[in-house]
Amino acid sequence: MIDNASLHTRAAWVILAGVLASSAAHKFLDVAPLQINAPSKWQLGTAINSRHAGDNSVALSVGNRAAALANHSSQTEEAGEVDDCMLRLLRGPSRYVRIELEDKNTYLGICDISSVTPTGQEVLPYWATLGSTLNESFVATNCIDGKPGTCCHSEMWRQHLTVQFHSPDIDTLRVVNRVCEAGNCASRIVGSTIKLTLDPGGKYVLWSSTFFDARKEYIFKDIKANSRLNGMAKHLDLHQRPCA
């Protein structure tokens, strides 16, 4: 014969077991949706490779999500560092040639800069500025007057030159270096950088090269073919956006 105490004890154990089972069920329900929405690498492989008919919908959902993420990642990589200001400048009519002296202990001296389009049409420079100017005899406009005998010349600080062209079709650049026997002027530019940019400050670079040796004249060809603009052409049909 079972006494009342034993019955109470058994009833308590039954209630406790029910509570524990209910708690475990809630925990499972809380975790299960997260396993579907954010599967780990192991779960992705399991879902995709599963041969059970009941898993097909999960595998399809995971596969679609993975494909969407891969497509988004690919588009982001193709866009690169294109920002709003760059999009506006890409649609603009101007390109800038910027020469930055590598040796900061000497002067930058250039006598002429000119450009040609892929069809052979000459593009005249519109505007030029130096980071610093030696004196009134060597102003920046001397670099764009079409006279190789007149040169622009910087001080021994802020040794850079920027020239604006009103054309996006710059394909060849001709740079006439300053040559003087006394100061070995021709070698001052060796190691320096020349860039084709979207802005006068040289932030948005489409193409760049280096003056590898000392000479009177440099010709840089096939600029458009080697320009970063090839990868950005898809942005040219976008509306202009304001710079930040």
C-alpha cells in the first residue's frame, strides 16, 4: 500500500520532469531558426550536399543566399574605391596631368607638356599651376605655351606641377624636360611620378608612370588602354553626385 507521502513525492518528480522537458523544448525552438538563417560553413555543406528530400528547400535557400552574397561581393570589388565625388568627376570634361618630384632636395623644371587623343588629335593644355615658383621667369604657364625654350621651375619645396586638359581622351603625353649643363637639370626628374587624374590634387588617379632616366623628351603612350577608367566605364551613365 502506497502512502500519501510517496504519492506526493512521485507527483513532484513528474511535475519537475515536465518543466525540464518544456524548458529544453523552448531552448531548441530559440536556437533552431538561427541555425537556418545564419548557417555555419559546416551546415552549408551539409545542407547543400544532403540527399534527404526534406532538406531540399533548406539547401535551395542557402544556395540562393550564398549566390546573392557572392554577386554582391563581386560588384563591390569591381566598383573599387569609386565614391560620389569620383563619379561626378568621371563625367566631367577635364583630366589633369600631375608631375610630383621624387627628390625633395632639388628643383622641378619642365619646359613643355602636350597631349594627343587615340585618333591623333592634339589636345591643348588649358591651365597649369606649380606648387611653388622659383621666380617670375619660370611661371607655370611656361609649361603650356608650346615653346620648348621656355620652362617652369619650382622652389626646393612643394615640387609638383599640375596641368589641366579639357578632354577625357588623353592617350599620349609628351613632356619636355629642362636641360642645363651647369646644374645637371635633366637628372633631377629621375624617379619622379607622372599621373593622369580626375582632380587637380591628384587624389583620383587613372594612370601613372615614372621618369626612369634623364633625357630631353619623354613620350608616354597607350594611356587609355592602361587606365583604370576601363574598369569604371559602367559608372559613366550615372547622374552627377555632389562631392562630400
